[in-house]
Amino acid sequence: MEIDPLYITREYWVQLNIVVDNFCFFVLFMVLFALNMVLTHNVIPSHVKAHELPPVFTKLRLPIYGFGFVLLGAAAYFFIRSLTVAIDVLNIIYPDWWI
């Protein structure tokens, strides 16, 4: 028995392009979330403790955390969207799965 994929039409290529685009947005938002966490966990507290930044910057951490969780939510949205479209397209291209 062989897994024989169906012919990939232009419509399926467009959907696969949507999958790749959504996955790229997922990676982008995860990198931005990670940079946000580095800023709020490491950079701001260490610079305030070393007196390179005024103490008022510690009050800015809470809104930056909020923005970080918005970025995390956006990343989760794009990951789930990418996954659902990918599963739909792969079910059409490969009607029989070996699992």
C-alpha cells in the first residue's frame, strides 16, 4: 500500500500559502512576546537597580506585561488558525492517512 496524494490545485496552494503566512505571524508574535518578557523581567529591573533608569520605570512594567499577553494571545490565534487550515488542506490532499 502506498500513500498517493491527490493533485494539488491552485485553490489548495492558496490555502497552503495561508497556512505558511499564519505560521510566520505566529513566529513573529512569539519573538515579540519573548522580547517583551526579557524587557520586563530583566532589562528594566536591572537598570533600575543599577540607577541607570529612574524608579518610575518599574511602574511601566505592568502595562508592558499586558501588552505582552496581548502578543501571546495573537500568537495563539495565528497558531490555531494555521493548524486548522493545515489539517483541512492535508485531509483533502491526503485522503488516506497512515497512523
